[in-house]
Amino acid sequence: MEPSPGPEPEPGPAEWPQPEPDGAGGPRSACPFLAWSAAEVAEWVVQLGFPQYEECFRANGITGRRLILVNCSSLPAMGVTDFGHMQEISRHVRELLGIEEPLFNRSIALPYRDNMGLFLEQKSRSGKKADALTFSQFIQEAGLEAYTTVPPL
């Protein structure tokens, strides 16, 4: 009689749930990261290779819904002060959320904002309205055009 296999190992960063495009870059069919608790986000940060910041994310209550608010501007206030680490964590957050990196060669008066980033900012809020909001509903209500991956020049 062979012993039953033990529990499967935790997934690494490459195996964490990733948002997938639906149709023409429209809503992700599922955004499982939006349901992550602060503990799950902290564990994701550890899996990225930054265990020293696990407590920073827990203490600041960064849930999956609040990840959209994490960038190089907000990380120092959370306790992440190494510039290289800030860049790396910000890049991983953008990849997870499926949002474009801001183009810094554009006018700061009218920065490009992709539809998914705008949608996730709305989902970062709590409440029944934010919970019920869908990507297609957001696009329609906001009067936005279909999602594009390249900003208009």
C-alpha cells in the first residue's frame, strides 16, 4: 500500500491567478485577486521574493481590491523604501492587474489611463455598488470607448 501524496505545494509567482482578457481586452472573465484578503496579498508579496515587506502589506490592510492603489508613490508610506524593490513590486502589481505602465513621455496634464485601471480603481472601494459593478457596466456608464492596449497619440 503506497502512502497517499501529501498536500500540493503552494503555487509560485508564475502560478498565481492571473487576470485573463475577455473578448477584445474587455473585462477579465474573473478577477480572483479582487477577493484576496490582506493576508493573501501579503503572502503573494512573499512569493514575489519580498518577505521583508509581508508585515507592511498586512499592517496597511492591502487587500486585492486595494492593490490598484499600490505604486511607487504609495509604497514608501507603507514602509517599502528601497527604490529597486518599489519598482519591482509596482511592476508585479501592474502585471497581476493587467494594467498598462504609465507612459512618462506624455503630458502630465492629461495622462493616459487605460480602462482596466479606471475600472479597478472603482472596484477598490467597498460597498454594494462597487461589489456589483461589472467591467462592461463601468465602460457603458462612464461612456468609455472599447479597451485599447496602446494609448492614442
